[in-house]
Amino acid sequence: MKKIFVLSHLLVAAAIAIAIFFIHGKFPLFDAKALWIGNIILFGLSLLSLRMIKTSEGKSAQGFVNGVYASSLLKIVICSISILLYVLLNKQGLHKPTVFSLLGLYFFYTMLDGTMLSNMNKRKK
């Protein structure tokens, strides 16, 4: 099941990277570098959340819920700090749709993680 999680996330990350390439070609004001870095960070955080869930595996349902909450909290904190750094470093040429796209990536990965991890937990029982 872990292989399916990693493979599906890898395919999603690759599809998002390709989409960013085409979006940047069509709308050059988007900061493609920031979107690619955000995609890589969120992919890494997704793998970290899988590891956090796996360490609490088999203990109880409460352990699974605590792992999901902890990984979600870690994700929102790191993403908030990353977006804040992006805004502070690009005050002059800030492209607001890029910031909202980064937030959209966060929500997409969070929903994907939640769905995949809950399905993994259901299948084990």
C-alpha cells in the first residue's frame, strides 16, 4: 500500500509540474520557480506524513487520527512560513495569483493525503 501512495503522489507531482510548465508558457507572469518549489515541498511533506502515520500504525484509531492531525499541522506551518518568505522576498514584483496557486496546491495535497491515508487505514482493518 505504501508503494501505491508514493507512486500516486509521484505521478500527481509530475502532472502538476507539467501543468506549471504549460501555465507559465501561457501566463508568463506566474512565478514558475516558486510553484515548482512549492510542489516539491508539498510532495516531500506528503511523504513525511506517510512516515508519521506509519510510525503510529497498529497502535489504535486514536494514533492514526493523531498522526493525521500532526502531519496536517506540520504541513500548514511549513507552507505558511514558505509563503510568507515568498511574499517578503518579492514585495516589489509580487504576483498574487501565484500566492493563491500555492495555497491551492496546499489544499490539493492535503485532500489527496487525507483521502489516501484514510483509504489505507480502512483497507488494513
